[in-house]
Amino acid sequence: MHRAFFPAAIAMTDCLIDPVRLSALLGRARGRVDAEVLAECDSSNSVLLERAAHGAPSGAVVIAERQTAGRGRRGRVWRAAAGDSLTFSLLWRFGGDISRLAGLSLAVGVALARALESCGVRGVALKWPNDLLLDGGKLGGVLIELASERGATAAVIGIGINLQPPLSNDGFALPAASLAGAGFTPDCHVLLAALLDSLIATLDVFVADGFAALREDWQARHVWQGLPVRLLDSANGENAAATVTLAEGICLGAAADGALILATADGGQQRFLVGDVSLRAA
Ligand code: BTN
């Protein structure tokens, strides 16, 4: 439907990333990221996981103009026509125990929201654990894949943000949203530079002080903060008929380790770590 308003040729021309131009726009991330643009790959996460296995350093970034097998969480597909979505991955290496990374996808959500806001996008919200929302629809998502090596962890932080309405919303519980659909058409280079700057700044805070230091900011943007929610077991897919409600309660937000906290009807509290679960309004 959107093709009538945004012809593919225009979208593609507008959003092809020139690494030299991108690098000139970087602030905090200058000298700390090394970005490569691929015209096509299966998944920018897969490319970086492979490179991480061969010793690529923190700050390696792969930007994919087109992915043939883009992935979302829980086996979903991330589908976007070339130029319609900002799709990139950042490699970051963390020392210490892998359990310290439990709140990483929430921290990344804060970084993305701050960057979008700095580019003038209003109404950005977050949904535990990895959704980026705009006007109640899914604007983007975060897929973090980890590889452990000798006491350290390489995290590939994959990010997809819809610039134009996506080709398909298969498997996602929320309706799709896009920047153009909400009337925002930021320059892609400026936006990507802001996202990388914000990610580096946020990763510095996360490494020093953990998600606890970002928690308040996350909760201020959490779409269901203080509201009744249901937590679904979605191991078989979000829309599977057999989806089971694991818990219901009032969403109290996220704990310092990134776990979701619900106040339950019996007066107690329940914690949930990121897994095969999906959060809905009750
Ligand atoms: C989700 O919402 O489930 C996460 C979507 C993450 C998609 C991005 S696009 C860039 C990177 N490469 C992938 O294959 N997936 C992530």
C-alpha cells in the first residue's frame, strides 16, 4: 500500500548509506566504530557473528542495505525492502560473567529512543524486552546474539528500524509503524550517526554501572508501566493458538538486572527474565 506514496526507487536512493558521510557525522562514536555497508547479506547479525569468531573487535558495524534472511527474536523473520528499513548490527565485547548482560537489550532500547528523540522523533516508547514503538505500533526491534569465549562475551547487537511501512508484519503481535508513516523523514545518515553515538554512550554507561543506571530512563518510556499486562509463553510463536498465559499483573517495570516485575493479584511480585515470553496489555 505504501508503495503508492513512497516509490521504491526514491526510498532506496534516499537511504543508501555512504560510510564516508556517516563517519563525518559521528560524534561520540568517532574512532570507536568501524562501519561497513553491504549491499546485500543474509543477516547483518550473522555476518558479524562470523567476524566475531574470527576476532573482529568491539565497534565493528555492518549496515545491510538488503537482508535475504533478516532475523527477529524467537525465530521470526525481519522483512524489509532495500532502503525501507535501517538494518545494522554492532559488535561489542564484554568482560566478566555473561549474566551481567541480562539488561543489555533494554539498555539498547534506551539508546535508540534517545537517538530518535534527538532527531526530532516524538512519541517513541519501549516495550519489554526489545520493542521500539511509535504511536502504539512496532517501529523497530533489537536482536542480541551472544558468543562466549574464555570468560568474555561477544554481543552482536542487531537493530532494525522501519523507515517506511514494512513489506510484512508476519509474526509480530503489534501493528507495524514506520518513521515516514508517522510523518518523520530524518536524513538517514544523520539518524544512523545519532544511533551509533547514542549506542556508544549508553554502552559506556552499561559497562560501568549496568542497566541499573539506565533503568529510570527505560521505565519513563515503557509503554505499559503501571498498567495491567499478561505475560505469554510464546515458545511456539507469538500468534500460536496454543500460547499460554504465564502470569498476569500490574507491570512494575524492570529490575536492575533487566527482569520484568509484575505485581500479582495475591499481593506478591513475580520476576521474568528475557526468554520465550511476550508481553501484552491485559
Ligand atoms: C525483533 O523485533 O524481533 C528484532 C528485530 C531485529 C532485526 C535486525 S535487522 C538487523 C539485524 N540483523 C538481523 O538479522 N536481525 C537484526
